[in-house]
Amino acid sequence: MERPPADPSGHAVMTLGDHLDELRRRVILALVVPVPIAIAAFAWAAPIRDLLCEPAMRALRAHDLPAQLQVLNPVETLGSELKLSLVAALVLAAPWIALQVWKFVEPGLYAHERRFVRLLVPMSAALTLTGLALLYFVLLPLMLEVLVSMGGEPPQLLTSGTSGTAASSPVVPTLADPPAQPMPGQIWLTPDHRLAVAVPMDAGHVEVRTVALAHGSRLMQQFRLSEYLDFTLDFALGITVAFQTPLVVLLLGWLGLLTPSSLARQRRYAIFAAAVIGAVVTPSGDPFSMALLAVPIYLLYELGILMLRVAPPSAVARGEVLGRLLRVVRGGEA
């Protein structure tokens, strides 16, 4: 059988039909992993949902507000869990999908071009994970803390025991632990400011039910489940895109459009661009959140300058990036 002709790089030249067959094969392989992951993630959708909602719960509890999310229609919880399972499947299967894309384009690349791609893919994954970790553990808790504190009214503090009517009213005890055998109708307060009631059930059983106590103010903050998850996922998507800034700087440098010295001279414009990106990416649109996000975006710009110094196109083509990086870490010049 006659072999297909080869190009100067030694790779076999594929026809249009061969490319379409290979593309179809890679698309099918790319879908093989996300589908079962989505099915498995749907079974664990409730823990995933609770994990994403925990920053909001902590912020509400910190301000003595009911740590609950509203569900305003019968299918809202199911729709939210379906969306979470799909997003989780895409996130977890992203390395596999990226591998299939790489396998599709790899045969058409020269050896030095493959070095560029092999450097960009792990860097993109590392930046994405860093951005999501920063969002969950730092940005989102700080943002919710500020937004919850600004969105309510201060509680009205009263001095206990000054009114005769109040003094004659029954006093509900505060118990750190629930009674071992609560009586039907028994009421007590928990240390986290919840009202507990022992409710009689069938067959003589008693069930303890609690309700969160809220401040007597005109404003009541309680988030809706679907809107909060949309807010969080949109923010995560914006963070993922924004944290690719060093790679954009690196690519423009490899194309010869930017140099480390020219980037260093444009720092004041980079600060303005970071503020604009922070305003676009932040779903809430409040100044505190925008400023909070603009700081890491500008630091990513500086990281891009450093990466371009360590990994210029000539060093990547010769495979010298790791050696230059080690010299920088040891305090030497790249």
C-alpha cells in the first residue's frame, strides 16, 4: 500500500477527509469522559452545592442572619443541581479535553512548536487552579462579608430587665446542648441564636425543629439559590479568563509585538486596564469587589513580564526555559 506523501518535517500529509475523520474521532473521545462524570456529579450535586454556598452561609452567620437560601419554584433546586453537575463535569474533564485537542493538532507541528504548546497548557491549568482557589478562599468571602454588612441595618440593642412587662414574661432558656429527652412543646435558644422547639410526632416520638432568628429591621437579607450559584459560577468564569493574562502577555511577546522593556514602560496603562477588567469580571459591580479583583490582575501582568524574560521565544525553541527559571530562582539573571 502506498504511503501518503510527507512534508519537510517528516509528517505524513493528511487529506481533508483524513482530517475530518480524525476530528470526529477526537470529539467522540472528548465526550467519553465528561458524560459519566456529569452523571456521577449529579449524585453528589448536594455536597457540591453546599460547598459553593458555604462562603455565603459564613457571611450570613457572621452578621447574625438566617443562614438559608431561598428556593422560589419547585424545579429550582433540581435545575441548579443539573447545572452544577454539568459545570463540574466540564471542569474535571478539562485536562482530558485539552489532551484530545493537543492530539489533534500535534501531528501538524514542528518539534520546536510543540515545546511552545507543552509550556502553555500546564501554565494555563496552574493559573486556572490558582485563580479558583483565590476566589473561593479569599475574594468571595471578603466580598460577601462587605456586601452583607452594607446591605442590612444595624440591630436595635435594648437593655434587658428595664420593663415591668418584659420582666414578668416567661424566659426561654439558652442551652448549649439539646435536652437528652425533650418534652413535647419544650422551647429553648441555641448558642448560635436559633429557636428550638420539640414537636410531637407519630408513635410518641419527638422531633426538634429550629428556626433562625433575625434582627427586627426593615431590610432582610436572604439570597436565592439559583441567583447565588449563577453569581458564583459567573465570577469563577471571569476569574478563569482574567488569570490567563500572563499567557496573553507571553504570546504577544513570542509574536514580537511586545518586549519586557516596553511592558515595563506601560505599567500605568496596565493599572487602568486591570481596573477595567475588574469592573467587567465582577458580577456585583460594587467598587470594593472591583478593586479587590484589580490587584491580582495587575500582579498577573507583572508575572507576564517575568515569564517573558524567563521564556523568550529563542529559549523555548531550544528547550532552555527550565534552566533559565532555575537561575532566576537562585537569584541570578535569566
